[in-house]
Amino acid sequence: MRRGEFFIFLAIIAVFVSLAGVAVAIYGLLRQERPIVNGGITTIVIGASAVVLLLNAPFRKHR
């Protein structure tokens, strides 16, 4: 697997982590549990940041 493909693979995993964060945040809202909502929102932010960083072209070396 080439390096670019590896970053794409990691970005896909980060997208699913973000989706899990959305599910956790919604679950916390339905249960009215503030710590669970905060954990879900934190997971969304971390996952979205990871996607942006992994797919950001200037950080990759071009040949």
C-alpha cells in the first residue's frame, strides 16, 4: 500500500469515528446526560480534525 492510500485509509477510519461521535451525542441528548453529550462532541471534533489533517495535500510530499 502506498503512503497516500494509507492516509486515505486512516481518514476513512476518522470519518467513522466522527459518525460514532454523532451517535453518542444524540444518545446523550435523548438521555439528558451532559457528560455523554460532551464526549460525543469531543469525538466529533477530533474525528473531523483528523480527516482534515490526513487529507490536507500540503503536508504530503509530492514526487
